[in-house]
Amino acid sequence: MRSEQGTVDYATAFAPGLTNPELATPEGIAAAHGKGVVKRYNVYRNNVTVSLIDALTAIYPAVQRITGVEFFRAMARFHVRATPPASPLLFEYGRDFPSFIETYEYARDMPWLADTARIERAWLDAYHAADAAPLAAEAFASIDPGSLAQVRFVPHPAARIVRSRYPAVAIFAMNRAPGPVTPLRSSDAEDALVTRPGDDVIVSRLPAGGAAFLVALIEGMPLGAAAQTAFEESDTFDLAANLAAMISAGVFAAVQLGV
């Protein structure tokens, strides 16, 4: 019976080569019935690589639709070789994939692709986030108007913001929806709000100043200071409209008074 330390040592020797084809078959591995160790290890290594590529395909379907299957799987293979999994949960894999896309030589003519991938990652994280009741509009009724500027908000576990210099929200939406993709004629920057106020994940485009406002609130800034941050970014920022939209979207779960 292998000791616990022996199991750890064996796994440490066995695992690295599964995502790095340049590493030799680890020493100390035996195959049943005299079968070739190198051949069987290579089969196992290939199965692991294919499984991780399939996991990336499931997490980033819009990215694959944009690039095509062959391009995506080749790009994903390079990512798998550079980034072995750190968790046994496959949905946790690929968090670094959007950053990898930014540096991938053959994706340089698609500078918006990484942000599209970031929205897809945010969508999955929102889907798996803890359940929480979204903040109700009635929560504002009990707040003294004179104290409103000092109110802080508790983010909903599913809320995510993705900022982009490209029309990433539109690109994400058109490539996640069934049916043909129509040409996109906009080059405007688009910031994404990802929420899950109920059972379904919702991706919305934020108005001018909206992302700065919500990021500030999520990071713990009081309402008055967060609004000022938004106005500094966009003089067209509409505080009342953004407050109403964040409540209906379920960005926050509670308010904190006197903090």
C-alpha cells in the first residue's frame, strides 16, 4: 500500500508531463501486463490535453464561433501546454485564457477577442456564484436623504463588470445567440455588466460612466464619491437612471449605513 507521501511524490512526478509533451515519461511508472509505458503515458497525456481543450470550448463558445473550431483548438492547445490546471473542477480552468489570447500571435488582428472571452468567463462565474436575494428598491425608503451620499453597498455574489475599448458586449451577444451573425458596424467601446438576479445570467451594456460608478461601489466607495467618479469620467452620467438600473439588474444585495 502506497503511503500518503508516496502518493504525493508519485503525483508530482506523473502530472507535469500530461500537459507538456516535451517532458519524458516519468520514471517509476509501470504498465499492466507488460504494455509499453511510454505509449500508454502518451495516450493518457493526449486524453488530458483533449479534455482541457474541450473544457475551454465549453467555457468560451463565442470565442470559438468567432475564430472557428480549428483555430480555437490550436490556440487552446498552446494555452493548455503553458497553463496546467490548478483545480480538479473543470469549470475553474481557463481563467487566464483571455490574457493568453491577448498575447497569442495569431489573434493580434482580433484585439477585441480577449475582452469577449472575459465576458464569457464572467458569465460562467456569475452562473456558479452563490445565491443571494438582490437588493430591493424599498431599501432606499428608510434611508435619511441627508445620509444618502455616505451609503455603501454590498455586492451581489454574481455581479461582474468587464470594461472594454471595443464593442465586446455586442460581439459576445451576437456570437452566443443562435442563428447567423450579422456584420457589426460599430467600433464603440462597451462595458459589460454581468448579473444573475434570478436563475438566469444577464449581460447588459452599461451607459457612459456606468462602469466607473459600479466598480467604485463594488470596491466599497460610498455613493456620493462613486457618483463623483462617474461624473469625472463622463459628464453625461445620469445618477438616477443608473441607480434604478443597478437595482433592477440585481448588482447589489444590501446597503450599509454609518460605515
